Amino acid sequence: MNARLLTNKNTGRVELGKALPLDTPFSVQMFVANTCNFRCAYCLQSHTKKILKDMSFSRKLMKFDLYKKCIDGFKDLPGKLKILVLAGWGEPLLHPRLAEMIQYAKAHNVTDKVEIITNSYALTPALADQLIKAGLDSMRISIQGLCAGDYRQASGVDINFDQFVANLKYFYEHKKSTNVYIKIMDIMLKKPGDREKFFDIFGNLCDEIAVESLIPMLPEFDYSKFGSDFSTELMGNKLVETDICALPFYSCIIDVDGRLLPCGVFPPPAGFDNVAEKGLAAVWRGPEYNAFLIKLLKREKAQIPVCNKCKRHIHVMRPSDYLDDYAEDLIPLYERLEAYESRD
């Protein structure tokens, strides 16, 4: 296995509490695709059309002109993003203009890195060539099984597993500077020897590889049926309870319609102005977003029903992100920001 095995992702992260408030988010995730070629049992996409309609969820792609307006607005930020992630509640490779999206962000120099999160089943040599030429910096690949039968059971699709692996190999052998990270969830490795088999199949097709823990994302799903006891965080380390969700303080989501969201949970705990219309800087540092962050710092999650039920943050946050010890000092800083932005 040539890939580096990841067991902890805290390396090189800043002490968040000392860096806040941020003029520019560290990361932005743009939901370019809310449609998917898989129907994984733990995902929103496994719902029927009727249930999704009742939830006000639409399977659709971000319009390219909307995407460009959002990227153009990033130039109003005081600094560059550390990373722009093109993903969504779906599969970004299904967007016919994904390579153009990557190229557009790179050409406008608004971020240090452009990344996609993908199941990679739609990856072909031709598409691989487009992504490489566009300058993709990072590709995070979620593996759903170790054979065609696993994919049928987990994702409801019949795949040519050998061709799937061959396409990943093509990308890896032809890429230039793209960092390829391959991961699988622990619940997929059910039989003795599955972990070793995973590394054997994929360990020479990526730069980094990991077995990640399943985390509860959607309140209406019974995740316990997948066999996880949720006693560990994402990388399998011991879970540490922390009161304040730090994710909206350094990252945000732009949904498929251009609206700013504080996180990727669905339904979202809050929604803010359209980034394509207002610009990311105005919305990110606006009084409404600041008021939301202040509620988190004051531990007023009970006023935000979605946040009150959500446990996702304790599974994905790193120790350097914990804000519990910084909250009292940060509250007046954000209150002053809120008052200042409200005057404008």
C-alpha cells in the first residue's frame, strides 16, 4: 500500500478560538449537485420522491451562471479561502459543467484549493482528463463496498466493480497535483479480513486512505441499525463531548440555489441571504449570521430546534476547534460585530 493511512486529522489546524472572528471563512462547500446516482440507505437520497417533496428537498443541479456569480462575489472577501469544496446532497460528477466550475474558481484565484467529494462511479477516463486539466487540487472518494454485491446492498445500484477500480486507477496514474483521498465507513467492513482487503484494492490508487466512522447526520434516520454505537468520532478516536458547534464559525454552505447555510445538515438549522445576489462577504459577516453564532456561543441551542437535536459536530470536530473555553471572550467580540454590521 503506497497511500498514507490517516487516523487523525488534527495536524496543522489552527487553534480556532484564538483566530475568531474570521473575516473570511476557512472553507466553503458549494452544493453543486443535489441529485445522485446512488441511493445509499443512510442518505437523504434513499427517500422517495414524495418524502423529499414533503421535506422541501429538490433533486437538481446548481445553475452555472449562479455558480459564477457566487465565485465572483468571493472577491469581496478580505482573503482567500483555504478550500472550496464542490459537493452537495448528491454526486458532483453528475454536473455536466463540473470541470468548468473547477477551472473558473482556479482562474479567479479565490481559494487555495478546490476539492470535490464523490462516490466516483461516474468517473470515466474522459472525465478524469477534464478534471485533471481543470486543475482539481483534491478528490475525496467515498467507497461503498468491496465488490458489486456490496454496492447493490449498500447503494441500490448494479456496478461493474472491476471497471470502477480501473477508472480510479486511470485517474491516479494520470493526475498531476491532485491529492486523492479514499475512504470507507467502518460499517462497510463487516467480515474478517475486509479491512485488509480494502487496503489491498485501493491502497495503491490514492495518496491518503482511511476507515472512517459512520456519523449521525439526519434526525429521521435510525443509524443504530447500521451497527455503529457512535462511541467514536469520524476518525475512530474516542468521542469527546463538547457543547458548542464550531463548524459555522469557520465554514459555511452555499446551497444549490445560492443561499448561505451554516452547515450541511438537512433540514438546515437556518438559512441566510443569497450569496449570488449579496456577495459572500456581506452575508458571512452580516448581522443575521452573527446573531446565529452568538446563540451558539451562549449555548442557546434550544432556540434552534435542528441544532438542539444535532450531534454531528462532536463527531467531526477536532480538539483545536473546541470553543467551550473561549465562549465568554468571544461573545462580546461577535456582539460588537453584529452592532457594527447592523449600522451599515
